[in-house]
Amino acid sequence: MREGIHPAYGPVVFRDRAAGHAFLTRSTMTSEKTIEWEDGRTYPVVDVEISDVSHPFHTGTARVLDTAGRVERFERRYGGQG
């Protein structure tokens, strides 16, 4: 790799604001905010609105919002077949 053209890659803490969960990983993201991690070291922290801990797909709380009744029409039409 060429020197001086790539961003710095280092440890960063990502904190899920919705779930109150944080995890340490490596990234090129930077932040002015820092946090003291479990190992006693201080790392930059990036606040995110959602992660795998709070995302409805991963938590199993995802709901199908169907205002037009498409699911009901499909079930009426094809529900008894198969």
C-alpha cells in the first residue's frame, strides 16, 4: 500500500444509543469523544442509533406494516392452495 493515502485504522468503541450496548472493534472512523473501556484504556467512541443489539431484524420484533391489506388479500386468494 502507498504511504500517506489511507486513513488511520485503529481501535474504536461503537456505542448503541438505543440499547445502551457498546463494543470495541477496529475502524477508520474517528471521533473527538472518548470513553474508558473495560481494559482501562481510553478509546474514541462513535455513537450509533442502531446496531445488531437493537435492530428489529436481529431482535425478532420486526412487524409487517400493511395498511392496504395486501397480506389479507393474498391469503384469501392463495391461502387454501398448496
